[in-house]
Amino acid sequence: MAFSLCTSFPSASQVFTSLDKALLNPDKVTELKLKRKRLSQVPDEIAQFKNLEILNLSHNKLSVLPSFLGELQKLHTIILSKNQFVDFPIHLSELDSLQILILDRNAIDSIPAGIEGFTSLEYLDLWDNSVNYIDNAIVALPNLKYLDLRNTYFKTDDLKWLREAMPWLVLDSTFGCNCD
């Protein structure tokens, strides 16, 4: 059983790759790609994009996210690949419509308590992080269909409990490590 990330979301607007161009008509911004911009913080101007659905901030130098992202209630996809996150951005659970959260290639070490707040989350990518702990509350996520934990610090049988508790979940992991 495979999970497809090619979920289509209707959109009448174009993709913006420049913050300056997006600010010319903030109501039209539904997708913003600020990849490889060397950002060390999320620009405050993004708060103006009330219709934002997809935010791609991958390949930057981000380590924290501003609280205003929780006010962007149409945001269903956030891509934060290859940044400098150490802590799981639990405050994003304020986003009731968040379905896809991609955090691969960071340094996140745990999926903490509070994860159960991501009630609409379907796809969580934590590939190539330092994850060594998952709070049991993750089993309360009714819509989670795919979890990528490849290249993390779990031993071969460490995720057995998760597979048993969520048999519908497509769980990608790098089983085979018998490291102690």
C-alpha cells in the first residue's frame, strides 16, 4: 500500500517564488516557495497571506517558526526540509487544516506530547532526523496515513508498537539497525 503525496488541492492562483512579488497582491497568494533563500527566520510579511495553502521554506537556515503561522488557517502543506530544526514544531497543531508536514533532513530528536493536536495530519516526513522518541499520543491521530522515519535512530523492533496500534499507517523506516 503506497501513499501518494500527489494529493490535488484546487487553487485559482499562481505559485510565488518571490516574497516581493507576492506582496503586490497578498490575497492571490495560495502557494509560496522560498527555497534556498538563506533565511534564518520566517519573514513576518508571510502573515499577510491569509489564503496561503502551501508554504515551502526548504533548504534554508531556519530553527524556529513564528507563532503567526498558526493564524494561516488555510495552510494545508508546510515543507521545511533541510533546515536546522532541533525541536518538533508542535505549535503548528493550531493549524486545523494542516495535512502535510515535511521536516526531512533536520536534527529533530523526538515526536513529543502534543502531537495528538494535529488532527488533520495525513503525511508526516521526518526522514533523516535524529528522532529517537515518539510519544504514545501519536496513535490518537485519526487521519495519519504515512509516517517517514527512515534514517533515524530506531532499532529494528522499536516501532513494532506503532505498527500494532496503527495498522493502517504506511510506516517507512530503516529496519535492520541492531545498534545499541
